[in-house]
Amino acid sequence: MKNKSLIKENQILIILVIILIIIIFYNVFKVKSYTKKYQVNNYDIEEKYAKKTKSYTFIIKGNDTKYSYSITSKYLHNKKLIKEISTFIKDDYKCIVPEINGLDAIPLCSQDNNLVDYRLTGIDFGIKEADTSVNLAKNNLKISNVLDNYLVWNYKSFYNIYDKKITEIKLFKKDIYDIHLATILNNYLVIPDYDSEYNFNTFYIYDLTKKSLTTWKTKYDISFDSYIAGSYDKSIYLVDKKNKIEYEIVPHKKKIRIVGSESKPGPIYQNKWQNISLTKLSSEEIYFQNDLIYKYSLTNHNLYLENILTKDQTLISKDVDKLLVMNNDSAYYLRDDNIYGYKITTGEKLIMSNFEWNFNNDNILFIY
């Protein structure tokens, strides 16, 4: 009996040890937000990881300047990731280059305490950037660099620019100058039948992976007096202002349903879901705000990259006429009849040119 009792006690002890090891591993390796403050090379550093946005943020203070840098990344478990900071000073530019364990870093620069993209300083940091240049042309369209895949609107069709080639997606019989309801979600382009006059019940769905076009007729008559409030996961949310209805559209399943009406508030995602009356959605045009770490803004023809987490703005380009499209990673904008693209990793590049854009440049570019 003693042996049996001893065996049972040992089994219980082993189970408890295993449970304890599991708890320790869970606490050590689980993803969690944190803030750490420390010093490197006389710079004060505040290091943060945000679980919600899956991003690291570094606020670095020194030389009477505050720099900030955020980057999306998996959780690295180690902390105090900056091990070295180099300083560069030229004229009235002050720059630092942090070395961050496990993460890509870029030079961070300021001029008169205002943050500027390091490529505007004229300082050679010895960084070799990838060659993005191409030589493509279609009618009046000339492509000089490629940072993403593009759809360029050509009044009746799209030019699809990918894999350093141009193909055409033919859609409409008449020239359409306003395609404000066209949108891209995941690998689908969704666009209403603009050959219709005031209302539509048909969408064209182009699969950007399979390069195939399908027609989808719905049971709803939707007014062109509508706007795309935003998208989330696999759904697009469209607000029909005239009829005060909000629709959820699921392109890959070709499904559509009413999610908001005059008697039922519609869902809007602004870092969390909330319900808003269709009267307000129809009169104010309220858009989704997703969990991003960067956004772009245009002020007095200067284009800025804003770090949403720190509220710091970095000047990235001057003499910009119009901001066309942006996402968390890149921005595309117009200067004269030229479209330029910017990414944190590549800087500013001339993407494409078209003389026609001197006269019509609304909803001309989509990226995917």
C-alpha cells in the first residue's frame, strides 16, 4: 500500500511540476504590451510594444530633439532592444541611427526641431535601396517605378500594373469620370455598374489573383449618391445617403445585406465598433478608422507622415498638389501630371505620368 501511495504522490508531484512549467512558459512567452525606459549613448529611450497594433515604438530624446519611430513586428520577448545610437550632424540637420535588435531601423532626422525624412538632408548614410525602376508605357501612361501593384482608371477600363507588365480590365461602354464607389478589399476589386444612371443593382468583381472578372446582380437598388464608409476583415460597408441605408458587402461570397436603416443605427469601426444613426451617416460621411500606426496628411503643399501612436509628424515631400491614396505602408500623390509614391523603406519615387491628369485626377489610382 505504501508503494502505491508513494507512486500516486509522485504522479501528483509530476503533474504539479508540469503545470508550473506551463504557467512559467506562458508568462514568459505570452504577448503583452509593455513600456521600458532606459539610456543608450546619452539618449533617453522610451520603448513600447502595443499588442493591439502589433507594433514597437521608440521615443528617443537627446541633442535637444525628440525622435520617434514605430514598426509593426511580431513580439520579440526581449526588451531594451536599442543597443547603439550613432549621431550625424550636417548644417542644421541632426540625425541619429539606432541599432535595434531584431528590427529594421532607419535614420531619424530633424531640422530646427522638426522631423524630416532622412533623404531630404543630403547626408550619405551608406544605405543602398532596392532598384524599383521600370520602363513601361500604355497610350499616354508612362510607368517609371513600381512599389506596389496598381490599378489606373482610364474612364472605361482599368490598367492593371503588376509583375512589370500592363494589362487592361475592360468594363464600361461610356466614359466614366467619377468612380468613387470602386474599392479594393483583399484580392478583390469591387465596382458598381456605372453604365446605369441613378441607381444600380449590379457589381463587377475582379479577382486580382486569378485575373478574372465576374458580374454580380443583387436584389437591391442602390443610389449612386452613396459612399464607402470603410472595410473590415472580409466586408465592405457602403452607406446609401439618399435612401439612408447601410449595406455590408462580402465580395468573395457575393453576399450583401442591410445592416443599418432609418430605424436601425449602422455599424462603423473607429478603432472599435460603434453604432451611428443613418441620419448622421448620410449627412456627415463618417469613415472607418482602422488600427494603424501611420497616416499621411497634406498641409500647404507639404506632405507629412504622422506617427499615430506618438502624434509626431515627419516632413517627407514638398510641392505636393494632391494626396491620392494611402495606407499604413505607403502614400501616392500628385505633382503636376506625375504620380509619386513614398514608403518609409524606399523614400519618394516617381511612379507614373499622364498628361490627362492635368484635367481629371479623381479616383485615378488604386493600390494592392
